[in-house]
Amino acid sequence: MTTPFPFSAIVGQTQMKLAMVLTAIDPGIGGVLVFGDRGTGKSTAVRALAALLPPVTVVRGCPVNSERPEDCPDWAAVTATDLTTRPTPVVDLPLGVTEDRVTGALDIERALTQGEKAFEPGLLARANRGYLYIDEVNLLEDHIVDLLLDVAQSGVNAVEREGLSIRHAARFVLVGSGNPEEGELRPQLLDRFGLSVEVTSPDTIEDRIEVIRRRSAYETETETFLAHWQAEDAALRARILAARTALAGVATPEDILRDCANLSLALGTDGLRGELTLLRAARALAAHEGAAAITRDQLRAIAPLALGHRLRRDPLDEAGSTARVTRAVADVLA
Amino acid sequence: MSAPLAWTRTMRAMAALAVNPAGLGGLTLRARVGPVRQTAEAALAKLPGPQRRIHPEISDTQLFGGLNIAASLAEGRMVRDPGLVETPGLLILPMAERCPPGLAARLGQLLDAPSGHALVLLDEGAEPEEAAPMGLQDRLAFHVDLSGLHWSQVAATLPAPAEIDAARARLADLPLSETALATLTTLAVQFGIDSLRAPILALTAARALAALDGAEALCEAHLTEAAELVYPVRATQLPETPEDTEETSEDKTPDPDTEDAGDDTATDPGPELPDEMLIDAVAALLPDGLLDRVAARTRARGALSGGGAGARRRGNRHGRPLPARPGRPDGRARIDVIATLRAAAPWQALRARHGAARVVIHPGDIRLRRYEDRSDRLVIFVVDASGSAAMARLAEAKGAVELLLGQAYARRDHVAVVAFRGSAAETLLPPTRSLVQAKRRLAALPGGGGTPLAAGLQAAAALSDQARRRGLTPAFALLTDGRANVALDGKSGRAAARADAETTAALLRGATDQGCVIDTAPRPGREAAALAGYLAVDCITLPRADAQRLSGAIDSALGGG
């Protein structure tokens, strides 16, 4: 039971899966927020993602998963210079986590035994170059949210406590999931997520039956089930890797830039982050689809994901943000 | 209802749970403390595997483990205490209706992880609104309600451990049947159950029951039994009921994410799927007041949703923890032992040379715990939807409330909506931050009937009291023309109605800090002003067709946030 449910075996939920694959192609997109009702497979998808991601190359023994020996922080005193591969880190941020576990703090063990001041890296260090997953993100304590906002923005975790003054790289893809009925997210945190998706239960009975069928196959005939779907996962992983190499070669026509700007203007999104994410995600999608340049089709597909959560919130608008984005896309890209 | 039947089902649920605890998640047992619950707990205790009792205020350290300071200091290395969750087993949570959202989320994650845990919620809720968190209940297969059973009717009758072991061994050999899959999924859709966990759990339950009975394959009886155990509490609609019931049910469950279209396509299932027998069996078990229950569930959900950000005020010893800061213990603040030790730790090697003590802590090392606590405001909208008000300006009043809701959102206030019309008042929306729901409930509010002002005030006062107990600061906005004509007992009559309104106004005045009365009469009258006098708040006249100005006025009357 320790192998997670395979990513490819998730029925439907194309938007959610697409958003996650895009962040795997270009981590710079900046994270996915998955909002949806109970029992729609949010957590399942994130857990499955960990098994799907291609491995990363890191300096052996580096606590922050540095890519090159010279990137290793001084305080870690990494002596090894050889590289090794490891699975992309997907770090769980539990809800009740304390500040010092997130940022890292004085290493009590070494302080106790050797009387030394040493830094014990926290979850942010472990998540560097990987994913940081927060389930029930809307229930996260405010002070932890503040901390994450700052780090997610700067990509650097700075610790100034207990006489320590430490900084290290903390670039991670933030993945959050939650149930909107249990509380709203602060707009500042919403903005840190590159893409957002809303998931609902599948709406045809065949899909529902298929979900149950796969789930019970996973539980009862685990091995055959996994053998089949892990092959699919491997194919998807290969596509992700291919897309990563293709990414740099995807052309960005001038018209597309203009479209991005027009879309953001039409929707009145705050700041330029929306446009940049839209462009990056569209480029990742183009790479994923094997296109040579970004086209309006990719913009159309990405716009709801990239802009939906950035609209100036009108709490009383029944239509919902997705509908507003769709309308604007239809107008602008007509 | 035949009481022993409920008990038999409870026993079956427990037996099934014993066979496959991790797959089924667990059981919600709703019962007040008493001999019946004791018998049920005694039966629980007989289930195989380790069992741990936890409580709603359990700390993360207890649950997930943490540093054992005494041992760490003694041995000079990190010694961790294992948490309760590290050994898989059955967690029993009494007083589950008090479970805070944070703990619910953590337990939910625990159940999702393939760790082999199961959870039993002992729900002692007295009111329908008080219930264990829905997010957790959704993950547990079974829900049984033991209220109404008499102790003489119950006895713990679980299969012998050997039988359970045998059943567990048989479980793997049970073939999966496509029809069972289709039947259970369709059935879930017909009862309006959106979560896909329900059919998964029902299928697992059916398999466990079949294994218990030593069956070769899943048969109809097991499916029925599993559906009976899993579906009734989750049902949000009755399949193929008379039109009127259906409509009310949908009115009362505004589930933002329910795909109505999906349900519609699903309710006309394929040729072989409508399992009349199964539907009858489950429908017979649906609680009598399904619609009330559904409403109560949405309420319970709403009531919980507000607590997420921690809006409790409990003095300086509780609240959201802030970083510890240096200080001297003064009898009021508590010492943060870990932070103090952290502060002292780096110096130990140095200090140890001078003294024999194993750990030397100087006064300067002492760190005190600090908590921040805030009290959020709850704005209760008390809306007069009677005939007289509806005729005049109910629509305008709704418009004003919507504007206010927008402002409440900006200030992160909680809102609640109470409406009164006909002969009684109704809490349309319990305290929540979900404005979408507030707006929806308000839009669906019909007008007409008498003006049971006293009932409205009483409901608002009760709500304020509740909110205050939860640490909120209640305020109210009363939209009425003040022309009460229905007394508390539901009888019409202006004199009695007015007397009752005066009494309940005093009640509400005592229960809230701020408030205002908004006169919705076609022409500003004395009644509303008099009412405002009793309530000791301002009276604002609803300006003609200018909701914006009104909301500004109310905002300043309520203290401007």
C-alpha cells in the first residue's frame, strides 16, 4: 500500500493534471492551487505527482539539494563534490507545523552534546528545487502563511534567530489544496500560486464507476494495476523531460505577447504576474504539445488556470471567476 | 423505528470495521453519554488491534510525537517521544463535535495516508447543528445514531476474534463484481451523494460484510446492507420522490460545487441500473426529517467554517502562538521550556566547567510563551420578510444587506442571517465567512405572512449568545418596519406581539454590543424608532432606492469596523 495511486490512473480532472504537469515542465510557473469539494481526488493527485516527477541531480549530502558544489551553503559544510540523483523532493507541510520546523533552527542535538551553534535545516531547505505541498492550505496558521509568502517571493530563506544568521536558496513549487467551504485564502497567498484549478466530482456515471473500479483494483489487485499504470506514468515522465528540453526553443510571437497583455487588461488583474505566468504556462503547454511556437489555442487553454484566481475579487459575483475569464478570452481572442 | 435494528446495524458496522479497519476508515457513533453508549464502547474495546483515545484539544506533539526533553537532557542526545499515530490502530475521539477544524484536517490527512489507521468519532452533539466535522465524517464509512435506544435492548454481540481473522483472510479472495460497482455508484448518485468516497467505502464495506458471512461472492444482500450503513447520513436527496420534496431538498442544500447537470444526467441511469429494492431499503433508513438533517448538516458545516482562522478569545494563555520572548516568569505567563532550553543549550559546554549541575540555565535564558488572540466580529442580519415588509421594500433591504456583506468580507467579519416571517424565525445562515452562501440564502428568501418580530429578536439573541461563547463579538443589523403582529407563541395580535417584542428586545440588547435598526417601512414610522429605543441602538431610515447610502449609514452605526 505504500506505492501511491498512479497519476495517469486518475480519471478525468484534466485541468488539475495539466496544471501539475506544466509545473513539472517549468517550475518557474510557480505552483498550483487545487480547490474543490470533499472526495474529488485532490490529495490523491498530489501524492501521485511525487512518483511521476523525473529525478533531480544534486550534490551528495547537501541539505538544500544544490545543483553544483559551489551552490552549497557555507553552514552546511558539504565536503563532497560529486553529484548524485534523487527523486524530486515533494515535502509535506503539515498544518500544525511550527515556525522553526519550516525555516530551520538551532540544532538542539549538537548544541546539547557538543556545545556548538549549528543550524538544523527545516522543511524549506528540503523542498528546495522540489515541491512544497500544503493540504488544507486555507487552514494554515497566519504566521506560517506570512513566512511562506516571503520565501516564495524571494526564493531565499533567511533565518535570524537564536544568534544564527543563515540564508539558503529555497525555490520550490508551492502546491496547495483545500476545500473552499472551510475558509478563504488571503489574496496575497492566492497570488503566489501560478495556476489554480477547481475540481469537482466527475459528472457522468461512467466516469464515477471508472473511478471506483480503478480504486478498488488498486486496493485489491495492486501489482497488476500498478504494473499497467506505472508504464503510463513512465511515458508521461518521458514527455515531461522532452518538453523541458523543447521549452527553450518555443518561439513567442509578438501577437501572443499582445494578447497576453490585452487579456490581463480586459480582466483587470493586479500586477504583471498574471501575464507572465500566462505566458510561461502557455509556453510550457506548447512544449508539452510539441508546438514550435505559442498559439492562441494554448492561451485559451491556460487563461482560466493562470488568471482565474487573480481577478479582483467580487465576493458577490455569482458567475464565478472561471466564467469571467472565459468571457474575456472569447472577447479578446475573438 | 425499531430500535434494536439500529443496534444490529451498529454491531455489523463494528464487525466490518474489525475486518478491514484501514479500508473503511472508521465509524461515527452519535450518542449522548449513557448506558447505550457504554455498551457500544465496550463493544468497540473488543475490536482487535491497538486502540488509543485522543481528545479534541490534543496537541500535535502528543499526536505526532516530539522531543522528550527530560530524556534528551539526561542522555545528551535527541530523544523523541513517539506520537500516538506512529503505531497504526484505532483512534477513538470522544466529544467529536468539539473537534476543531485544524485537528480534523490533520486526522483527515492521517486517514488519507496509507498508514493503517482507523478513527471512531464519538459524537455527543445535543443539537442537530452540533456534529463532528463533515470532512472527517466523509472519510469514515459508517455513521450510526444510537439516540432513542434503550439500554435493555442492547448487548455487545461481536463475532469472535477467530471469525474476524478468518473473514480477513477471505477478503482477498472475494472477486470484484462489475454490477456491484455500478449498482453502488448509481445508488450514490441517486441519493445526491457527490463525494466519490461514499461508493468506494460502500464497496469496501460490502466486501467486508460478505467476508464476514463467508460468502463466495458479493450478493445483493451485502450490497443492500453496505448501502444502508454508508449512504443514509450522506444522502442529500430522495430519489424519485414527489416533486415538492425534491425541490425543497435542493433549495436547502446549496452546495457550491455540486454539478447539477451531472446529477441530472445521472438520475436517468442506464437500463439495468435502477435498483428499486436497494433504493427502498436505503430510503427506509433515511432519517425521518431528511430535509431537516440536510439543512442541519449544511449548518454544522457553516458553523465550523468560521473557526478556521482561530477567532477565539481565551485570555493570554491561549490563542495563536507567537515566537517566545525573553522575560521573567511573573506567575501569569508560562515558561516555554523548549525555547528556554534552546536558548540555554549553546552555553552548556561552557557553563558545565564551572558547576556540577548537568544543565545550567541562567535567568537570561528564560523564554516566555506568548499568544495572540483576537476576537472577530459577527454581524447578524435580522431580516423582516413579512408581508408588510415584502410589499414595501424587501428587495431594497436585500440589496442593502448585499452591500454590507461585501464590506463584511473586506473586514473579515463573520456574518449570519436570521429571517422572520409567518409565525416563526429561521436562522437562514449560521455564522460563517462564506459570503456566497449568505448571498444565496438571502436571494432565495421569500416574503409574505405576518411579522413575528419577537421570534426574530429571540433567534438573534440566541445566535449572539452562541457566538459569544465561541469567542466572537456579536453585532446585529435589524431590517424591519417594526410592525409586529405575531406574538412569540405564534398567535396573531398586535398588543401581545408588541409586548413580546419589547421583552425580547431587552434580551437581544443584553446579548450584543453593537447594532442598528433599519426602518424598511414605506414611510418612516414610530414603530421602528421605538424598537430602536428598546434595543438602545440607532434607527436608520432606509433611503429610497439608495442601498449604497444606507450601507454607509449602517457601517458608521456599527462602529465603522
